[in-house]
Amino acid sequence: MSRQIDSPRKDNSEENISRKNNSGKDGFKDRLEQKLKDRKVQNLFRKRHTLTSCQGPTVKIDGRLLINFCSNDYLGLANHPEVVSAFKKTADQYGIGSGASSLVCGRCDLHQRLEERLAEKTGREAALIFPSGYMANLAVATTFAGRADGVFLDRLAHASLIDAARLSNARLHRYQHVDPASLDLALKQSSADQKLVLTDAVFSMDGDKAPLDELISVCNVNNAVLVVDDAHGFGVLGKNGGGLLEEKEISVGDVPIFVATFGKALGTAGAFIAADQIMIETLIQFARTYIYTTAQPPALISATLAALEVLEIESWRREKLGALVKHFCSGANALGLDLLSSETAIQPLMIGDSENAVRISDELFDAGFLISAIRPPTVPEGGARLRITLTAGHTEEQVDRLLETLGRLL
Ligand SMILES: *Cc1c(COP(=O)(O)O)cnc(C)c1O
């Protein structure tokens, strides 16, 4: 195929026809069609919804209003008036695009202010902003680990952490889910120069929490650096929304590198890494996903700053979310629903078979609820589920309606 692409273009039509007939290009499309067909046969084919409303506890799709139980907008900040107004005001002042990467001329005083705010919020020396959590995780692994090193990941770590580990060229080890003994064994068996352990704080598809205290002990004993990705805890957990580390009162030194995102509880987009000055400076110098990408738009940075304010002022959002989670869990238990054990806003209802998961998701849609079926490879084989998420924007009545419908359909 590469020979065909590399060969010089000719305008001779006969030549074009013959090339088309046996060109790798046709074979290429055939292979893609087969791949898509296989995906359908396995009930793993993904369809995208098109919303015609803002993100929130109810959304509009195909002209229908649905109660939305699959968003990560845990605190309902995606459409918060203060957040929206901060975005608008800054857009009037700064325009939209940042115009360049952060190292060229895309970084403004607002980026500086957000970095300082995040460092303060997480109790660390410095912070660095990324366009997405995916890119922040790539930055961590590729900057802090290389060929002679080892990266250790929980079996259920987020896809971005897996890709990050792969891209780092370090040796990748997977330990059993939330199992410090399994990590300990893997670390002891490794002769890597440096050992980097990456874990989600709250697991994105299971909703359970990493056993941070035990992981910290294991890392300390084995001289490994622990990185925690708190995409689903930051903003939601802890008295001030500092995340799982705040909730568990974990000292900053025990988790040298902290990653969290803005696209979930903060309701905006982007992510950050917080660490000490030397680590952040190293990222600025070497992290390719920081250096070779356009800086976030100033208006978006302002929106994130506003969301951080709301987070502290409106603590009732965290309290309400906590109460709704409890309400949902007790109702689901009374119905005997097969929920994974989770105390967070992520409440996975296990189905197992992908076909059933899709069918139930479709039936819920018909009944007025938006809950997507999560299937392999996002979750392990046989682990298809409905990933139900609750938000501070929901009402108890909406949760009751969901429970009643689940009780009827399952
Ligand atoms: C969502 C998520 C990410 C990716 O963050 P984006 O900003 O959406 O790219 C990274 N890690 C975890 C654990 C996540 O859930």
C-alpha cells in the first residue's frame, strides 16, 4: 500500500483505472467495512447521540426531552450562570483563540492565575494546565518515565493512563484492581531504574475508590513515585472539593504528582498537573503534549476559575449529590438491582452481556432516560453495564422515576 501512495501521480486515465482496481486503497476500505461489520455482530457498535440542548439533568435529543443519567457534570456547573458569564466577559475582552502554544505566545495572565489557584487549591508548589486530561496523562508518563523505567497500572486504569504508559516506552506492568499486595509484588519483581505507579483515584467505569493509604505505603517501601488521576473526585470529594486526597487527608508528599480534569465536576474543559516546582519545570521543558499544542482559550480559563469559586461557595451541591447517591443506592438495594459497590456519583448497574446492555439502554431511552451502555473494550469482556451517574442537578423525584423504571425493565 505504501508503494502505491509513494508512487508519483500520473494523469494517464488508463493507468488510473488499473491502479484503482488493484490498489491497496480499495482493499483498505474493504477491511474497514469488515471491521465495522464485526463490531456490529459483537454488539459493540457505538452510536453517537446529538443533543440539541445544553448539558444538564435533562437534555433534548431528536426533539425529545430525556432525563440524563450519564453525564459527568456532577455538580451541574456546565451551565452555571457564573461560569457562563465569566466565559462571556473574557471572550469580550480577550477574543476566543489563544493563538499559539503556551511556550510561544498563547499563555496569558489568566493561565498564570489559574495555575496559581490550582497550586494553592491542591497545596502544591505549582500547577500546569493542559487542553485535556488525556494529554495531561500522556505528559506525566512520557516525561517521568522512559525505556529503562517501569510503569505500574491498576488493571482498570483509565484508557488515557494505559496509552500514556505505552507511549512512554517504559515497561508496562498491570496489577490487580485496587490490590496493593499485587502492586507490591510487581514492584518487587521489577528491576526498573525508576518505578512510576499511576492510578485513578475514583475508577471511571466502576465508581470505586483507590486504596490510597495502602498504595502509598507500598510505593514508599519500594521507592516508587505515585501519580493519582482524580478526574472523577476533584470537585466532588472532600469538604472543599479538593478530591479524594482531601477526603482521605493524605499529605501532599505522599502523592508527588496529582492530575485532575476540568471537564467533569468543574463543568468546563481541560486538565492540570500539580506537583513541586522541579517536576512542573521539567514538564514545561519536556512534555510534548504541553509544548506542541495550542494553549487553552482565555475565556475557558476564566470559566474554570469561576467554577473553582462556585465549588467553594456552593458546597450545597456536593451535599445534595451525596444525598442523592444515598437515596439511589438504598432504592436500588431495595429493588435488588445488581449495582457495583460504589459510594460515588458513578453507580454502575451490571448487565454482563453487551446485547442486553444495549437493549436495556434503548428501552430506558424509550421510557425517557438517557443512560448509555458501556461495553468492552471500555470495560472487561462480559462486564457490559449501564453506567448511571447522578448529579447535583437531579431531583429526588427524577431519581425515584429512574428506580421505578429500572424495577419495571429489569
Ligand atoms: C475523563 C478522564 C480522563 C480524560 O480527561 P479529558 O479531559 O476528558 O481528556 C483522564 N482520566 C480519567 C480517570 C478520566 O475519567
